[in-house]
Amino acid sequence: MINGWMQGWRKRKGSAMVPLFASYIVILLLAIVIGSMLYWKATTIVQHTVENSNAAMLQQLREVVDGRLREIEQLEQQIAFHPKLGKLLNSDRVLAEQEAYAVVEFASELRRFKTLANLLIYDFYIYADASQTLVGPGVKSTPQVLFDGVYRFPGKSSKDWTEEFQRLAMRKYDPSVSVQSSDGAPLSLITYRQSLPYGNPGDVRGSLIVLIDESQLRALFDKLAAVNQGEIYIVDSENRIVSSTATNGSASSAGLFSYGGLYGETGKQELVSGGEAMIASYTTSGVNGWKYVYVVPSDVFLDQVYAVKKWALILLTLCVVGGVAASLYLAYRNYRPVRDVVRAIRTWRASDTVQEQAGGEYDLIRSTIESARLTESRLRERLEQQSPIIRVNFLRRLIRGYADPAELKPEALVFAGFSFQWQSFAVLLIEVDDISGFAQAGEREWPFVSFIIANIAGELANERHQGYPVELDRGRVAMLVNVRQEREAEAAADLKAVAGGLSTLLADRFRLQATVAVGGPVSGASRIGEAFLAALAALEEELSLGREHPAAGPIGGAGDLVSMSAEPDETGYYYPLEAEQQLLNVVKSGDSERAIKLLDAICADNFDKRGISAVSGRYLLVHLTGTLYRLLQSHPGLKQLVTEQLVSLDNKGGDLDEAFGELKRVYVALCGLLRERRGDAGERLLSGVREHIERHYGDNMLSVNSIADAFELTPQYLSTVFKKAGGQNLADYIAEVRLREAKRLLADTSETLAAIALRVGYANDIGFIRFFKKYEGVTPGAYRTSLDTDR
């Protein structure tokens, strides 16, 4: 480049200017060398200082956090070797009375562990898989109550937690997540889990789960991070951000570093985030292998270096004049777009596994574009390969009624490969138990049989409607039928023809005896699951009757069955477990009207549809009476009242109608008693809690937990009953009482804000001011001033 400048200068100005220009270039180069050496030396010194400072700070942080983590593991060991833990883990699903009392004692003893625990531990529970019981400090609960009501983790239900508890976990930490508590307050929690018992990884009978308050953990290093305007991250071996001081959480660290890239126990890395240079120092936890990473902007520590650089740039500016300045300006202006592109590419590739190849920047841009095009092509190819699997899985979930409402939107259906033209749907279920007439029975033949059934069923349905067949299980094929709008009136006959034609065709051509059941039609894709349940019930009924294939017919709503009329069944009655559980839930809720409807439906299904004998009817009556006694086990106070009414059932003799009528009256009476008892208990509890708050609102320890302890209830149960009976959250009611008293004191007294804060339950005026402004929109001082102005 210099030779080019000199040749151009020689052509324009002559050979006399060449020595002057050459000396100018020498001075310029000398200034650049001196400035570079000075800048390099200053940078080395400052970076060494930064490294030592950060290493010492991270060492201090590691000792503090590791000490707290060791306390958690000590708590784990105390619980794991507790003599009563074995009884809890070995208990059956239903706890005996003595075992239940032992569990309550164990829960009381755990309260002492929580008192001695460090501030990081927000709560902890022991889960027993056999009895599906959760025991915590003073609490005995279930996964449904705890994880669906008290602590609602995003994307994880109580069922997910139960499945996770059954998997082996050895001191497993999960990153912090925002959890919605039962009182509506968000919590940031880190979960710690250890499978129980110790020493037998192949026999997981329970788990210890510790909820760590992430805000308390972050408080340990907030001040350390603020000293040099940096951010601290805790990263686990799975490259997850466990906790950080970043205001936007782990998202701010995305692409900065990875656990695998932080080599060794301690070290330092130079990073680039959003075009800003950063210095990351790290050390490794001696407890669980976490990496404590401290990320600091380079600008904060390199002020002196930048001052040297400033003077060097001034010297260079004085040296660069005339054509050199113009050349540099033009080169910079033309190069700037290319530089921005290259910087963006390198920032993107900083977190990529692809290594930057040797070559110029244009080679880098070209290789990046080629790589992006190749990646896009591979993604499209993979998506095309997976589309049939996606379509089949979606169709299975749609037929079973598991699809989310968002998945039923037109654009989502088109993406899954479906375009329903009409609003009515029906479901056909085809089941083949024996294929020996078609081929030798074996696992390899079943997929071929399902393929034949699906294709024939689809062809028959597509003659008048639109069918979507799919294999559900071995030997069972389902077909979703989109009913043509103009043939909705004839849909029942069409479905019947499809079912009959399919059975005949399979029997004649392939010697396959198939049972076909139909559910529907129903209106709307959201009710497809109802049609599936109806078809499933009809299929099960036909299989139990031993019929080859039922006829099709319409259903009027959810739960109606489509099948041929059956001969009276003298072998027994039909009272499934699902119907019994539904009856129990309805009676517990005190809904006598729904209870009568369920009893009538059970009787109609057995006597009218199935035509059971008098003997089977008497067995059904005994079973329904047993259901009633099951319910009374949890309400011993009502057993005597209801038992007296049940005695009259023995005097009905063979008159089943009168006996069932008497049983219905007993169910109605029990519903009324439960409804009355629940209402009275709720009102008494509501009144007692309100009186308690009115007496103790000035106590700064007053909380949902303290009130629950006073009434010997769990906080979750207390909050639920108070909200249901009073229509208001318990925490909001406490705030309402304190706010009312605070406003009275501000208006009628001249006490200081600190004194008023103590009287309404706050340890200092800072918390009181925040509380008052949250609910009134102004500070207490401004409120008092406005009252004086009005006077």
C-alpha cells in the first residue's frame, strides 16, 4: 500500500517530494510502534490486576456459597438417616391409622430441621412413592395439593413431579424458575432432589426435594457484582444458568460462555457481548462442580489504558495529514459495512462449533452463507422426513381429545397437514383380535393388517365424507370422519353403512373378524374427544357382549353410545370404577341433583339397556350401598345418621324399585348433611380468622403461616377455605386491616411514621411506606399532608 501511495505521489508531485513523504511515513510508523508498546504494557498490568482481584472475590464467593450448600447436604443426611423415614417409605398406598400418626409425628420433627436450616432453604419435603405422600415441616400433603395448588412450577404439573420422583437423582440441582405460590406472590426457586433411601440406587422409594430461595442465594453476591459494575453467573455441568445477578436472567448470558469452555478449576476468558468486550473470571465449586463466573466490561478496568490510547491517537492524528488522512478516511468508509458484517458473523460463530477457516473476510462471508444455505437445506429435508410422524402423532392426540385449543386453529391444522372443510366430526373404532384367518399370527403381520384396515376404511368414508385413519394400538385402528355439511342429516346412515361395509369386506376378502364402533357426529373439533369416548364405550360394550360388529347411529351429545340393541345380560351388572368415582365426587360436593342423575343413569344403563336380572340388580344395589359406606369412612360423625336410614333397605324385600328409591333418598340426605357441615365449618373458620387478625394485626410476625399454626391447619388449606368462604385472599385481608388502622392513625394522631409502622405490624418505616404506597398510590406523609390541606 505504501509503495502504491509513493508511486502515486511521485507521479503527481515529482521526485523532490518523495524523501519528505518517506520520512513522514517513518515518523508515523515510529509513533505507531511506541504507542502500541505503551498500550500493550498498560493493558498487561491492568489485566493482571483485574485477574487477581476477580480471583480473590470469586474465591470468597465460592467459600460462602459452598458453605451454604454443605449445610443443605447435612440436612439431607439428617433426614436420610432419620429412624422414622423407613416407615414412611415402606408404607402402603393407603396409610394405616398407626402409620398415619407416625407420619404426622415425623412432620412435626421436620419443623425443627427447618428452624435450624440456613436462609437458602425456603421449604423442603419428603415424597414417599408407595403412599404418594409428601411430608414437610409440620405438613402432610400430596403432590396434587403441593404442586398444583401451593407451588405451581411453569410447565410442570403434579403428575410430572410424581414421574420425576420415581427416577434416580443423586444430589440433583435444577436452575431457578419463577414459581407462582398459592397466595399469588411469585417466587424464584432452585430445586434440589435426592432419591431415597441411600445406598440402593436400583430401589427408588422416595425423594427429598429442597426448595432453595434463589433471592437469598443471589443476595450473597449482589454487592460483590456491583463493586465493578459486573454480573455473576452460576453455571452447572449441564450448561444451565442456576442463578445470576443479571436483570434479565440467564438470557443476558446466552452465547457468552459455556460450562465446557471454562477449562480447569479457575481461569479467565475474554468475551464479546453485543459488540462490547468483556472479561470473564471463573472458579469451580468444591461441592457440586458449579462454575462461579464473574463477567466485567473491559471499559470499567481499562480507563488508564484508554487514556494512553487517547494520547497515542492524538499523536497519530497529528502525524496523519493530507493524502494519508484522506486515504484512511476513504478506506474506513468503504470498509465499514464489510466490518459490521464480519463482526456479526464472528459474534454468531462465537457460540458455534464450526471453526473459522483461514482466509480473508470475503472468504469468511462466503463460507458463512454457504453454511447457512446448507443448514437450511438439511432442516427442510429433515422436516419433510418427519412430517408423516408429526401428522400421525397429532391425529392420535386429536382423536383422543388431547389436542390443545391453540392446535385446533386453522393455521395450526394446516401446518400439521390437515384441512377440515366442515364442522361436524365422527370417530370410528375398528378392533381385530384374531388374524389367524388372514395370516399366521405374529408381530410382523399386525402392521400390515392395520394398513389394510386403514386404507379400506378411508376409501369407504371418502365416498361421501372425508376420513383420516390412524393406528392407535396393535389391532385397533381409529378413523376421524369429517362429515360433509350437506349430508349431516344422513350422517348416521352413512356411518352405519361404512361400519357394516367395512366389517363385511374384511370378513369376505381377508377373513378378518372386526368389531366396529362409532361415536358421533359432534359439532366442532374441540368435541372430537367426546366422540372418541362414546365410540370406545360402544366398542367395549360390544366386545363384552361378544358381537362381531355393531351398527352405527348418531349420538345426541357427549357420552351417548352407538351400538346395536343387545339381548338382556344375565351374567352381571355394569358399574365401572369411573362411574363410582364420579358418584363419590358429586356426593362430596353436596350436589344432590347431579347425584340423582348419575344414579338414574346407572339404573337405566343396567335395567333398560342391558336388561339385567333381579339377582344382578340386587348385587348392583349392594354395590351402590358399598359406595355409600366408602364415603362414610371419611365422615365418621355422619355414619350413625345415615346407617339408620339404610336399615330400611333390608325391609324392601324383592321390590327393587322401592329399594332403589330409598337408596336415592339416602344419597340426597347425605348430600344435604355434607353441604350443611361444609358451610358451617367454613363460616366458623372465617369468623375466627378475622377475629384473630383484628387482635394481632400489630404483630410483625403475623402471616398466613402463623395464622395456620394458631388454628392447627396447613397454610394451603387455610388460604383455600378463607378465599372460598370470604371471597378474598387471606394476605389481602391482612393488608386491608393494617391499611385501615394506618389511615386512622395518620388522621387522628401526630405520631411519627416509624411509630405508626410499629403499631400496624412493620418493623421499620421503610417497609410501611412501601406497603402504604402500593395500596394507596401515595406515601403516608403525602396522605397526611392531603388530610391537613382538606381541613
